Amino acid sequence: MRRIAFTLGLAASLWLTACGMGSTPTRAPTASQALTSAPELLEFETVATRQDLFREIARTSLGQAGKPATGAALFPVVEDGQFVAAQGFDPRADLLQAPDAGEPLQLAFDGRGERWSEERRDSLQGLSEREAVELIAHTLISHWQLHPSGTVQVGRVSGTPYAAAYMDGMLRVNPAFVYLAASALVPPGPAGVPER
């Protein structure tokens, strides 16, 4: 009798799973989880999920602006000798639309540490990480009204709890944030289908 009950239970479980009713739905990561995970994992998320994460970061940045930068600050910068959270940005912002500033900004990407990929990615609107982060760097530096003297080194720092940080002429950018910012204004594909 136990064998029959076990067999029926197993059959019912398999049938429910096959119909999609027995599987547990996967939860989208939080912005914090996305920033501290490998950025390539974000390519497996839907465009809508990446857009939600970007908007979450933007909303949080608005609430943190001007406060002392703690471990929770998403955009810490050094201002007047103090570490503070940089000015936040609108959740509908297009960070890939670099402003046309009057003075040229020199950026360098060849520092020590992680390298920005030159491979073009669909999830970065056809840009490479290096091309996307260049646009984002211009936008952030202009938005934060920074006036660096000399070349700004743009470092790739994956797995950090912040999206981008500026200190001593170096902009450290989390590549996961680059993937989220690139999806901000992309029309999502069919529900649940990540674009490639």
C-alpha cells in the first residue's frame, strides 16, 4: 500500500511540475544582490527585471544624496574632503546619453585590475562594456558637477556594494551597474524572455 501511495504521489508531483504548477517561481535579485554578483548573470534576467533594478538604484540614490557615505551609499564621492553620497538621478534617466559639455573630459581605461570587455553585447544595446561605461562616466561626472583636473581613470570593480564611486581622479564603476543602466530605456521583449 505504501508503494502505491508513493508512486501516486510521485506521479502527481511530476505532473504538477510538468504543468508549471509544482515549480517554485524564481525571485528577481535585489539591487544589492545584483551589484555584488557577477555582472554576466544579469544577462540572464529579463529586460524588465534589469529596468526594475536600475529604477530601484535610482530611487535609492535620490534618498541618499548629500548624506555621509556609509557602506550603503550607492554613489560615494569625495566632496570637500569628506566622503558623501553623490547627487541622485531620476529613475527614467538615460545614462548612455552623455551630455555635450563644453570642456573635453579625458578618460583612461587601461589601469591595473579588471579590464573592460571590448566584446559587443546585445544586453548593452550593442555596445561593449568599455563603450557603455565611457558614456556612463561622462554622464555621471557631468551630473555630479565634478571638475577633474587631468585624466580620469575609469576602473572596473565588480562585486562591490556600490554602483560607482569617485575619489582622487578615479571613477570606480561596478560593471553590473553598466548592464542595468544600459537596459533603462530598452523596450522589453516578450514576458519572461531575456533578450540576447
